[in-house]
Amino acid sequence: MTPTRDEIFELYALPDRSTRRVRMNFIESADGAVTLDGSSGALGGDTDRAVMSVLRTMADVVMVGAGTVRAEGYGGVRMAGPDAAWRRERGLSEHPPLALVSHRLDIEPEHPFFAKAVVRPFVVTHEGVPERRRRALDEVADVLVHGAERVDLALTLAALATRGMTQVLCEGGPHLFGSLLEVGLVDELCVTIAPRIVGGDAGRIDQGAPEADRRLRLASSFVDDEGYVFLRYAVT
Ligand SMILES: NC(=O)c1ccc[n+]([C@@H]2O[C@H](COP(=O)([O-])OP(=O)(O)OC[C@H]3O[C@@H](n4cnc5c(N)ncnc54)[C@H](OP(=O)(O)O)[C@@H]3O)[C@@H](O)[C@H]2O)c1
């Protein structure tokens, strides 16, 4: 049965806000496709959007890879009134900032990611990126430079925690998930199974991580009235 907003908050409640946590959120079809028509939106439904809002409401920061920003057109995260109020009551900013992770940093300051940002975002990159490209984004974002030749995501999470941002919601995409998995930085996987078979050549929710038997513990599950299955796993 489709849960109410309050029930969704309970299903995804955080045990505390002091333990550092990376929570992934994805949707996939029953045959494992991460996109339909090139984006995840076409797979979603009302409950999935409600869960996404709740997860964003609980987050200190929403992390996303540059490929997802290019494909899904992220232009800022604005929480609706009750969600903003939930955050305010807990001493959080009304809207969580976004953090974009990019290796190449081939993004202009005019991009909607910056132009439509609700709060000043973070950009995460590494020292190998030409300084002029990093400088070009100084006006529109806090640029975090972590790692010599590639982004050191452990440093990024530590730096965010130093700023009081311990609860990281990562909305993908698959390559960023793969990178986080590879270095053992994922604590939780929230995945929605859409009642669709997509076929085609859409990828999986994780890309690039070496094969391993990574065990999960099911923390909660429910099915909504449209047949979407919502799974919350802890990485053990
Ligand atoms: N179903 C879902 O829930 C869902 C969620 C998210 C995305 N998607 C879909 O997934 C597709 C995009 O997949 P993707 O794997 O390309 O997404 P992605 O992981 O967001 O993007 C890959 C790009 O992000 C940057 N990046 C990722 N990990 C990095 C790391 N460890 N260090 C530095 N940069 C890193 C790089 O950007 P640069 O190229 O700028 O260096 C890389 O080329 C889209 O079609 C999107 O719609 C689906």
C-alpha cells in the first residue's frame, strides 16, 4: 500500500545525524535498466518522487556526478514548504546544497546547475584539472580540489563532514556509484524497482566497480499501489 509522507519519513529515518553516512538513491526497471529514453524520470512514479523528496529533506548535501547533471538537467534542489519546515525545525538550511563531482570539469559557470542553484553548490574535482577551469567556477560554487590525478572521494566526504555535512545523499549516476563502491564509501542503497521491462542497452545502477560479493542487509521494503517496489539496504 502506498505510504503517507509521514510513513515514508519513518521508513527512511536516520538513526542519528552524527555518524557519517553515504546513502545512494536509484530507480531501475524490473530488468535492471537505469534509464528509459535516456533519463531516469520516465521510470518514476508519484511515490518514487515522494521518496526522493524525503531523502533530500533528510540530507545535508546532495551529491551527483557530472554525467547525471548533463543527462538529467539538474538545476537546483528546492524543497517544498513542509519539507523546508522539517529541515528548519532540525536546525538545517531550508534547501540542501548540491555537490557536483567531475573529473574533466568541462562545465561553464552559465550552466543551469549554477544559474538555477537555490543555494551555492559545491564542485568536486582534482589537482590535475587546469587551474583556469577551476577558477572559472569560483564565483558560482565552492570548488573542492581533492586528489592529485583523480578525485579522492574519501577526502571529499571528510571535507563535507568538517563543514557539518555528515549525511550525504548521492543520486548517482552509475559511474559515481561505482567509484564510491570501489573505495568502500557506500553505507546505504535505496533502490526503487519500477514495474517495467525496458530492454535496449540501458546500463545498470553501478558502473566501473570491480566485481565483488558486497553483502547487503534489507532495512525496509514496501510496495506502492502502482506496483513499484521500494528497497532500503544497509551495506554490511
Ligand atoms: N535511474 C537512476 O536513478 C539514475 C540516477 C542517476 C543517473 N542516471 C542515468 O545515468 C546516466 C549517466 O550515467 P553516468 O554513469 O555517466 O553518470 P555519472 O556517474 O553521474 O557521470 C559520470 C561522470 O561524472 C563524473 N564522475 C563520476 N564519478 C567520478 C569520480 N569518481 N571522479 C570524478 N568524476 C566523476 C565524471 O564527469 P566528467 O565527465 O565531467 O569528468 C564522469 O564522466 C544518465 O543517463 C542518467 O539519466 C539514472
